[in-house]
Amino acid sequence: MNEFSNPCHHHDFADFIPQVVMFLENSAAGGTLWPMNWTESISQWRRLPAGEKLRRRWQAIPQDVAQSMAFEGEPVELRFLQEILDRIAPPVSSKPPEAASPIPK
């Protein structure tokens, strides 16, 4: 048996957490228990308040970084990344602060 025998070998349960969370949130909000299709997922995302979108993006950073590092052949512990993120204050907004522009408005 080699590493390619099991199609799920390369997937970690953590890879599926965002989809599971969105599915459960949809169900708790009175939605159906059927998984959403991509258009429903986009519509639900667009209806979220800006603060909730920012919170979800912030919480996804460790998983995104861990996946990128693993893809580059330099795996890193997800727990380590989460500890770093926990020491950093989340941004107030996803938009960068406005800087003085040399171009008049």
C-alpha cells in the first residue's frame, strides 16, 4: 500500500472545517440541511456583516499559511501559527488606512 492508495491521504480534517462551519451556521439559521452550492455560498458570504467577514478572514490565516507552507514543501504546525496570530491584535478593518495621496481628489 502506498501513499496514493488512499485518496484522502493528503487531506487533513482541518481542511474541511470552513465548509463544515458554514454548513452548520446555515442549518442553525433555519437553512436546509443540504450542502450549499457555490452560488448559495457566495450569496451567504455577501449577506454577512463586514465585521463577521473580517473575523472569518482573520481566523482563516493560520490554515491558509499552513497549506501554503506545506505546498512549498516546508510544513509548519497549525498550532504554532495560531499561537502567533493570537499574540497579534486583529485589524479593525480589512481596508488599509488612508494615506496622503499626491493625486488630488
